[in-house]
Amino acid sequence: MTSPTLVQFAYFAAAVLFILGLKSMSSPLTARRGIVWAGVGMVLATLATFLTPGMHNFALILLAIVIGGGLAWWSGKIVKMTDMPQMVAIYNGMGGGAAAAIAAVEFARGEAHGELSLALAVLGALIGAISFAGSCVAFAKLQGIMNKAFRLPAQNIVNIALATATVVVGLSIVLVATPTPAQVVVFFVLALLLGVVVTLPIGGADMPVVISLFNAFTGLAVGFEGFVLGIPALIIAGIVVGAAGTLLTQLMARAMNRPITNILFTPISGEAQGGAAVEGTMKELSGLDAASLMRFAQKVIIVPGYGMAVAGAQHKVWEMAKLLEEAGVEVKFAIHPVAGRMPGHMNVLLAEAGVPYEQIFDLEEINAEFPLADVALVIGANDVVNPVARTDKSSPIYGMPILDVDKAQNVIVIKRGKGAGYSGIENALFYQDNCRMLYGSAQQAVADVIQNIKTMG
């Protein structure tokens, strides 16, 4: 078998492994296998690249692989589960940045390209640069480096003006066929600036959708650059990732009942928001009272949120759930699609703690059971359990599907303080007659509940 044929066959096999791997990642039961398959496909595609006719600079390629692989392995080993969203954001941004860098190298080489190839290179560079810059901002927000959203005066006009200028410069690159260095620099500066400016006003409440959207952007950028380079594996991998990211973005936006345009142009910033004033007072209870309510209940539904992730309390929560089950209590976990800071955040944390997948239910599966539950335990969740989403048309989250925890016989909310959630909206649930607040970090509060359950026998 000749070298070109072997390379193409290897790329085909890698593409098949990418597709099978992504398919397996759709279920927690097969996700690990899917990651292994996709990893094998990536190794195969990388090795095949070394056999490409005309390939050179092997020393530089190997050095880049060693440095990049080493940093990825090291960061993957030390990252905390609570920091996983920002790692996903920055890794996603690196993919977009790599696609943009490929285009920049092609422009710098000054070789003639057909109009279609050049147009796709420009489009991939534009999308990749926006994804890179936007993902860096998302990382800064999730990491706490950037603690608040920043909205420019006439933000949407600035967005449109920047986008128009970037597209115009991009078109000029396509039309001249051999762009000048000045054109390329201006194009990338504008594209990077656009990614930053678009992402700056977006608050944490919308961040899961934004991460998913940038994931789709990165996939598309990689696919376009794969076409420019004539590498089928890149084309297929990019299309698969772009399609998956697009579908996930649509699902996430639907889960929030917020169109993508609203998230980008009228985002929830995280600052104080409008809506009707909430009446009543928050009522506190002790760890002993919370333990009693759950220990002598028939059915308890646990709703994890980012507060559980911040405290790293997932193992304690599962320990508490097992104690309740040993006492004859039926325990289930309810997950909202946008709970946490990235898609599937809570599912990953619960899986790490050893919670069986059969006990984890999504919004559509569990909502009908809340009226039958003796206790709904909310651990650090806020906006996804706020009943104003059903009742207050003036609220920014009105119409968003929520977990109906307010319909349980008793609601216990573990919360660090009395502040509002990511969206800046006061939660009416906390003021209802059937709701009690257990203040403190999730780790400490759940440990207190566990100790009290053990003393009850």
C-alpha cells in the first residue's frame, strides 16, 4: 500500500472512530468508552500525518506535541472538578485558536488559493478567532478573574459595527487573493476584539449556552480549515463537533426558553434584575431539623446546583442519600439541563461521587413527582428552581422551564448566604411557607445533617 493511500485510509479510520466516540459520549454509561475511541482516533490521525508526502520539520512537530501533550496531561491531573467548566472553556478556545492560526499561516505563505478555498480559510479564521477570544473571556469569568459582566454603551450597535468591519476586511482578503500583512493583522485584531466584546456582557446564568455555542464555532472553524488543507479527517471531525455543538446549544437554549439571539444581544448580566418584588421572609432551620424531616420522610428529591460543586460536597451528598435509603427513604436526584456552569456539570459531579445513573432524572422525568415528595432538598441551586419563571412576566427568566421543587410538601435549601443567584434575580421559592433555609457551605451543612441522621438510628 502506497504512502498516500495509507494516509487516507488512516484518516478514514480516525474519522469513523471520532463519530463512534461522539455517539458513545451521548450516554454516561458508554461515555468513557467513547472518550477512549476518540482518543485512539486522534492518535491514529496524528501518526498518519507524519507519513504525508512532503511533510517536514518533524523535530518542531514532535516538540509541539511533547509540550502541548505534557501541559494537557498535567492540567488534567491537577484540575478540580469544580474547575472543570473553565477547563472546558479554555480547551475549546484553544481549538478555535488553532484553526485561526492555521489560516494565518496560509495567509503568510502567500500561496495562491482558489476563491472558495480562500473564502473558507477566512471564514474559519473568523469563527476560530471569535471562539478563541470569547472562550478566554468565559474562562476569566468562570475562574473568578473577571467577577462581573461588562456592557458597553450601545452594546448591540458596537457588536454590529465590529462584525461588519471584520466581514468587510475578510471579503477584501478573498478578493485580492494575496492579502498584505496589514490586511491580515487588521482582520485578526477585529475578529479577536469581536469575540471579546460579544462575550463581555454575558453573565454566569447564560454561560453554559455560551460555552456550547463556542464549541460549535470551534468545530466549524476546524472543518473549514480542513477543507483548505485538504485533510478529510479535519473536515469530518470539525463537522461532527460543529453539528453536535449546534444541537447542544439549541437544546440548552430551549431548556432556558431563551433564543440564542437573546443570549447574545440581551444577556442576563448577573447584576440586579427587574421583576416583581418578593414578599415574605426567609425562614431558617437547623441541621437537626433538616435531618429529621428527611430521615422520617418516605420520598426525598435532591436538586444539586453550583453551590454543591463549589463546596465539593457531592461525596457527602451521596453518603447522606445512602443513609436515608438504609432508613427506608426513597431518594432521587433531579438535574436541570443548565444547572452548574457547563452542560452536564451536575451529572459529572454525581457520577464522580458514585451515584447510580438510574437515580438521576432530568426535568421532564422528575417534575411530576415533586408534589408526591415529602422533602425537596436544594443544594446551591437558584435560578433553575425559581417559581417566578412560571408566574412573573416581568422577570428576565419568565418562561424558562424549572424544576417544580416549590410543589413538594417541604423544601430545604442549603445556601451560603441570602444573596441572589447568577442572574441577579431574587428567588421567590426561599420566601414560601413550605421552604426553610439551611445556611452554610454545602460541605458543612450536609456533614451536619449526616451526623444528625446517624444519631437517630
